[in-house]
Amino acid sequence: MADTTFGPQGWTPERLENLAGKTFLITGANAGAGFQAARLLLKKNAKVVMLNRSAEKSATAVQELKSEFGADTDVSFVRMDLSELASVRSAAEEVLKTVPKIDALICNAAIAQVPTQKITVDGFESQLGTNHYGHFLLCGLLFNRIEQSQGRIVVVASLGYNMGIKTIQFDDMNWDENYSANPVYSQSKLAQMMFAYELQDKLDAAGKAVQVYVCHPGASATSLISTSGGLMTRSLWWLMSKTPLVQSAEKGAYPEVMCATENGLDQRALYGPTGRMQTGGPVGKGTLNPHAYDKNVMAKLWTVSEQATGFEWGL
Ligand SMILES: NC(=O)c1ccc[n+]([C@@H]2O[C@H](COP(=O)([O-])OP(=O)(O)OC[C@H]3O[C@@H](n4cnc5c(N)ncnc54)[C@H](OP(=O)(O)O)[C@@H]3O)[C@@H](O)[C@H]2O)c1
């Protein structure tokens, strides 16, 4: 049944109040939905710190945002490559030195549909390494600051979690035997969701108040596929993005901005567009299929992720 909490138009940025004094960290905010999320938050006077892999693209994004909102706009970036654990560690260190308060950490960055198996410097399949392990470590390193700030964590997932094998291939996490772009991307997004839901359980058990929300942007015209997808996927996506089946990157940012700011949302949920096939339309609470919070799988994934990243959350 459609979620009518926010009326027939669903959640829109008109619901945003003045965000002066609030700080939002967004990974991958130089492009796509992350950039649009930064715009929506800055428009309401928030402070935004982008965590991006390219210093050059970040400088351009900062310049663009300052020319739209004024030279005093509080937007900056810290260089971080999620595909390298060492880079995540040094970025987190810099954040802890320079950002006293984190109202929300939005885990938005991702690569998708990588056509052939690539392995990160730390030895992980690239989508799992970047999308899941990178964010797992980042969230862990920044957790105390988020907790002190009474902040929240937002995980940007994908409807892709419903595709592929719908579980974690623990016996071959790098897909050495059966690599295929879409199932492997799907698994990395499912892993991000399982991380979020398992974190909710652990925080609940530990009596900690940090909220963790999960959302997705539907089908949005961003640079995701052109950045990392293969030729065929890029061509198909390009064609599709010219049709009404694909919405704007700005609309794709609504769910993550909503999850970073709105009060009274449900944690064990998946927020996103609720229109046709949940790829577009009014933003609200969508369908969440139970394989995303299969307790045995998500608990095991947590242990595997702590071992892989060499980081223990202590929860
Ligand atoms: N667009 C869709 O239809 C769609 C559908 C479902 C889910 N999503 C999810 O939505 C989120 C936003 O993606 P988008 O569609 O806005 O894609 P996008 O336009 O490609 O933006 C992705 C951002 O992530 C950054 N990034 C990639 N690899 C990185 C790394 N190793 N370290 C740090 N940053 C990195 C990119 O940086 P560069 O600019 O340097 O590449 C870019 O800033 C992702 O989590 C994606 O999985 C998107």
C-alpha cells in the first residue's frame, strides 16, 4: 500500500526547515544524487562536507555551489577514495580533526555495473570494496562523533538488492568463479543494507540512540553508469534516461535528504520513490523484502566485514 505520510506528492524539499547550525557529511557529493543532496541542504543554510575521491571534481563542485548560493556558503571537501581503506582512514582522521559535529553521515558514493572483475588495493572485488567495505569502515571510524552529535547515518541503497542472488556469497566474496556485473553490484548494495539493519540491531542492544536509515534514489539520471558501467549497459542506460522512466538527479536526492533531516521515520524500512515500480514518483516508505534483513546472513556479514577491514566496532 502506498505510503501517504507526506501527502499525495510524497516527501519534497518544501518540508525542509532552516538547517543553520547542522552539519552533513556526504560521500560522493561532486556528482549525481550526492551533489543534488548537497544543493538541497545548502539552500537551507546547512554546512556540507563532501567526501570525494577527486580533488579536481570536488573543487569544481564547490565552486559551482558557491556561485549558486554565495561565497560564504559553508561547503568544503575532504579527499577520500572509498576503494582504499588507507584513504578512508586518513579522511576520517581529517574529519575528526576539522568537523566538530556530524548531524548526518550520508553514505551515497558508489560504483556500479563494473563489467569485469576488478580487485581493490586491499584485495576486494571493486564494488563490494568501494560500496560496502569503504562505508563500513568510514561509519565505524566516525561513529563516536556521530553519537556525540546525536546524529544519524543514512545508507543509500538500490532496488538492485532484489536482483542477483539475494544473499551474500560468503564462499567466494570476490566472485572469482562467477563474476557478472549486475549480480555483483546487487550484492554490494544488499551488503550495504544488511550493514545498516545489523547496525540498528546492535545499537538497539547497546542502548545507543544513533538512528540508521536506508533509502534509494529510484532510477535517476546521474553519472553512475557512465562512470563505471560497460559499453552495452552505458548505451542502454543512455537511451532509457531519455524516457520518462528515469527521473532527474535532483529528485533522486530527495530520499537521502529526507532520511538525513526528517523526524519520525522508521528504521527497519527502505525509503524511496513509491510510484511505478518504485523507480520514480512520490517519495515515501517503499517495499522492503525480508532477505535484506536475514539475521543469520547480516550477522555473519558483520563479522566478515570487521575482519576484512581490520576494524572492530566494539558493539
Ligand atoms: N542513479 C540511479 O538510478 C541509482 C539507482 C539505484 C541506486 N543508486 C545509488 O545512488 C547513489 C548515488 O549514485 P549516483 O547515481 O548519483 O551516481 P554518480 O552520479 O556516479 O555519483 C556517484 C558518486 O560516488 C563517487 N565515487 C565513486 N567511487 C568512489 C570512490 N572510490 N571513493 C569516493 N567516491 C566515489 C563518484 O565520484 P566520481 O565523480 O569521482 O566518479 C560520485 O561523486 C549510489 O549509492 C548508487 O548506488 C543510483
